[in-house]
Amino acid sequence: MKSFEDTDPRPYDRHRYRVQFRDGSFKDTGSYAEATDLWYSSRIKPRVIEVLPATKPSRPRGGFG
């Protein structure tokens, strides 16, 4: 049986995450791992982790390409 570990070398997690704290502040992160690390290590108790929409890469306007 053949096996593989990775099908695409690019990072899969394309979302951003916002950790909202009980004092009303928040911190945006680029990965879920960063958000959970912040959740467990923060002195201020977090309230929720919000999944933000992925930002689309900007394309040049006009032309055919």
C-alpha cells in the first residue's frame, strides 16, 4: 500500500482568526494554532475565537490576463 503525507506544499489554513477577550479587546492571528495558543496563554480570559473570511489576493484590473 502506498501512502503519502502531503498533497500540496502550500499552507491549507487560509482563514484568519480573531480572539475576543472579555474586556472587549481582541487579537487577530493568521492560524488556528496561534489562536489556540493565545487562548490558553492569555492573562485576560478569552470569550470567543471568531473565524474571519480569508482575504482574496488582489488582482490587477483591466486587460485580459
